[in-house]
Amino acid sequence: MTSIDVRLVQVTKAYGDVMAVDHIDLEVHKGEFFSLLGPSGCGKTTTLRMIGGFEQPTSGLIELQGADVTWLPPYQRHVNTVFQNYALFPHLTIFENVAFGLRRTGVKDSEIKSRVTEMLQLVELPGYEKRKPTQISGGQAQRVALARALINRPAVLLLDEPLGALDLKLRKQMQVELKRIQQEVGITFIYVTHDQEEAMTMSDRIAVMNKGRYEQLGDPEELYERPTTRFVAGFLGVSNLLHGQALGVDGGHGSVRLADDTVVRTPAAALRAPGAVAAGVRPEKIRLWEMTDQVPADHNHMAGVVVDASYIGVSTQYLVETPGGSRLVVYEQNIQRATKSELWARGEKVQLTWNPDHTFVVEASGTPVPDETE
């Protein structure tokens, strides 16, 4: 049986009439990299702060390794937190910044030296002991903050958008580094971010949050390939949603009839009940064909006209309009069509196909994804 490091039971947090966190039940497994993902104002940071003891819940239960810590202050919880601003002490050396927690608990100097040296090697900053925070880069400061948080060997490390202040290239490098460090130390990480790529790169599991609750919880592949709500489908990448009526299951596949009478097949498990639904497919799952090409008979099939093409190097993004008025985004890798002159042209008639197993189904209407996630 998997042991649980953090458990939330019906946890709420209200600020006056505003319900920031709305009856969340959550279990975080020991040793996993768990992310709370969602737009600004969805409750992810408030949830993290309640786990850390920086905010008290309005109601509910918070357990850490089986012990009730709901009303304990932060210093009595076996957790540490890494914030976006790092909060390093500018007057102390890197060595003393990392050693700070050990000195407060009365650890001997000899052990402090060995453990600080070990931590700086873990975050790939050996030899930086005598520098001050003003003498290192933002990425290095983030590593120092991480080392300082890990040196006391907490049961759980909480990370509140720690890469938010870094530039894009460095942020991508640190995503890989954070996952490596987490795997090496084996400590449970709970990570808050609004960046879906960041969450998918590092996480074992993700809770996609919206309006104080999570709409879906699962591993990155499950959330991306089989979203269960419109919000999750839109927040984790681009989705083409085709509205229609669920017809039921036949021969191992479900089917959805669109407004123009086109029938789209889906995995049988994707159809939960008859009625109005939206069949979804990711842009990279769709293949474009010439109108005269023989397409796979067992694939979903639609006709369309290319209305826009954007060449972006590795791939080309197309916007294709179907006779029923739907507009589908299609990503095509630029492998065979190597030059711009070989791309599908605006106004060109095409066929679109995709494997029925790549179709997911969500509710016909739901919470829209906000335009701004900062």
C-alpha cells in the first residue's frame, strides 16, 4: 500500500464571502513530485500555504505523515518552503545561508560542514561557499534556496512558483534539475505553478485547479490525452472541440454525431452517458491528406479547407474549416514538407483523419479557460 505524506480532508478557506478553497480532498503519496496547476486565483497557492501552516483553514483536516497538523504553526511542521523570491540572507555567505537551519537546531560544526558541502554538490554549486547572494545569478540563487530548504531533511518540500522569476531558457533547465534533485533526495515535493509545460515536465501527478477545487487529478499523460472537462482540455494545451450528441457504444467504440451529421468515433470508455457532449482531439493527432488520397478506413474522417497556415520551423500550424463550420487547429511536423513552398496553401481542400482512440469526450459546456494565466 502506498504511504501518504499529506492528506487534506474537506479543507476550505474563505475570505469573507469569497471561497478561495472549496472542500478539497487530496492525498499526496510519499516520495512523489506532485503539482497544483491552475490560473491565478484558483486556490493553488492558498492550498499550499495551508499545508505549510502559513494560512489556517476555515474548516477541514490537514495531516502530515498521519499526524493532524491542521492548527500547528509552520515551525512545528516537518515541512520547508521555497518561494519565488528565494528570501536569501544578503549579508550571509552561501555556506551560511544553507547552514542557517542546521545552526538553529544546534547541529555540530563538523556535521554542518559536511552536510552543507553535500547539499551544494547536490545542487551543483560546489566552490560557491564564500560568495554572497549578490554575487550569484538568479538561477544559482534558486539552487541555494533549494539547498537551504532541503538540508534539514523535511518530510515534504513546498515550492511556490520558484522558477517564476527566471527567464525562459533557464526555467527550462531548472525544470530538469528540480526533477533530478527530487529523485535523488526522495523527498515529497508539492509544487505550485500556472505553467502547464512546467507541471507536465516534472510531475508524477497533477491536480488541475479551478475556482477553489481541482477538476481532474492524474499523471501528465492521462490529463493531456484523456481530459474529462472542458477546462482541463483547454488549460493543458490546445484542444479541438466538436459539439454533438453521444450515440452510445458499438463494437468497442463510442460515437458522437455532430451537427452536420458527421459521426466521430471515440474510445468506448469516453462515453459516460447519452446526450449533448463535445468530442475533442489534440492538433498533433490529426493528419491532413490530399482530397484524392485513400485514407485509413478505420480512422475518423472529415473534409475541410485550409484557412490559415503558420510556419514555425519544427512544425506548421494550420487552421482548417469543415463544411459544418467547425475550425480545427492542426499541427504538422515539417519532416517531409521541408520548405515553405511545400506547405498546404490557404484555400486548399484537404481531408482530416485521426485515430478514434485519440478522441476524448467532455461536457458540452463548462468553465472557459481564462485568457490570462499569470
